[in-house]
Amino acid sequence: MKPPILIIIITTMMAGTMMVMVSSHWMFIWIGFEMNMLAIIPILMKTFNPRAMEASTKYFLTQATASMILMLGIITNLLLTGQWTMSNMLNPIASNMMTIALTMKLGLSPFHFWVPEVTQGISMLSAMILLTWQKIAPLSTLYQMSPSINSNLLLTMAMISMLVGGWGGLNQTQLRKIMAYSSISHMGWMTAVTLINPNLMILNLVIYVMMTLGTFMLFTYNSSTTTLSLSYSWNKFPLTTSLMLILMMSIGGLPPLSGFMPKWMIIQELTKNNMIIMSTLMTLTALLNLFFYVRLAYATALTMFPSTNNMKMKWLFNNQKTSPLLSPLIIMSTMLLPLSPMMLILY
């Protein structure tokens, strides 16, 4: 893809998301979603092959269906209230339609089937954008309409998403599919707390985006796409391998790493609101996620390749890739826990 065209496409994609974030008018929100969707399709098809074509088609059909349901909800709300503003959401049917449309765009269960398939069919860079930037617009809309969302509907979907994200990733060897199931699980955590404290959802999103960006950058730096190819990296990149171990533990939510902070705060918030059973189930599903992160960390950093490299000549060429943002991302993805008291005051 030529640079000017790529710049136009990325600018349109970012403008669409920004429009959704700053608008309180349903028509502008819908237009922003459409701009974002139509701009991301060429980015998904950047590596032009049949698998990328299939993944892009699946993504387009799912997002177009979600946009149609969203517009149906918007029109229903308009007919009943006569207003386009987000603040006036008195009708439960319109609210439920919009919630379903936004959860479909996010990839929450039971609308999660497209996420692993699309993520596996596209390149690492496209997958990174899909699992980070593309989550911002639907979550910002959920944030704005959180007072009028049906709590039973959203909490049920969040709980199923955590279970699906945990169970689905257990048997995977493809790194992109593992990250996709991880994303489904994290979206479940975010939407569960949206109804009680939407600000915590923003905190969770920021930390999730930093951890996912760092992980995808490490995968790209190592040129790894499967657990097997990742297990070879200790021989050439021992430091990178150690960083991968710490990052995986952080995504899993182990203290004293950054990933523990949002989980801790969310469980604390749910407990304060007497949702003991929900918080217990969420903690148990976090263990499922932790298992496949530990398995990745074990394959990467805690096992050794059968033959040691005693040759003077390296069996891999020197890596020419540059990752300028990798260092700050890894630091922020692992060392933010001491800032928890400040975060508690802010949120």
C-alpha cells in the first residue's frame, strides 16, 4: 500500500473513533462507527491473501450487522422520545438493541465468534490495531450510555465472555488466537464494571491497551506466530524472553505487576456493591486465563531448546527491526502497581 493512501486510511480510522468519543448525538456516533469500519477494512487486507480476504469479509459482515442493529435502536429511541441525544434513553427496547449492537462490535460473548477467526487471518500489525484501537469507540459509547443500560443483560454477557475467553484460549497454540481470547475475557471485565463505576472501565482499558501493544510488539520483534516459534527465542533474544515472561504474568493479573491493579479495583468495587457471587466467579475465571499465560511463559522462558548453540556462527540473522516504543510500554505494563493509591483517589 502506498504511503499517502495508508496515511488517508489511518487518519479516517482515527477520525471515526474520535467522532464517536466526542459526540453526544446518535447520528454522528453512527457515522463515526461507519467511517472507522470502512477505513479498517483495507488495513486488515494489507497483506493480500485469501485468509486476509476471508477475515476482512467476516469482520465487515459482523460490523455491518451491528451497525444495522444500532441504527434500529437509534430510530426506535427517536420515534419514542423525539430526540437524538444520548442522555434521553428511557425506552428499554432501544437501550437493549444499542447494547447488543455495541457488544457485537466489541466481540463480547455470545457475539464473540468473529474475534479469533478475524485475528488469526490478518497480519500481526493489523491484529494489534483490531484488538486495541477498535475497542475504544464501542467502550466510549457504553461509557456514555451506562446509566440506561439493562444491568442483567450486560452482566450476563460479561460473565459468559470471561468464561469463553478463559476456556477458548486453553487449547490454542496460535499466538494471535490466544490474544483474541484474552481480549474477549478483558472486555468481559471492562463491561462488568461499566454499570457500577465507568471510570474503572477506562483505567482497565488503558492498562489493557498498553499490555496488548507491548505483547504484539514483542511477538513482531521475534517474528513469532505460534507457541513453538516463540519457544526458540531464548537462544537469540534472552532479554526479550525474560520481558515476555513478565508481560505474560502482568496480562494474567499477577501482583505486583500492573495487570493486577484493574482486577483488584474491579473486584473491590463489586464487593462494595454486594455482588459477592459475581466477583467470586470473575476471580475464578481469571485463573483460566492465567493458565494459558503461564503456559506461554513456560514455553518461552522456562524451557530450553534441545541443542545448545555452541557454534561461532549464529543460526539466526541479526534482527533489524526497531521497536522504539517497546521499552516504555513494557515499563508501564509491569510497574504501575505502586500508583494504585493515586488511581483510587482519581477513580
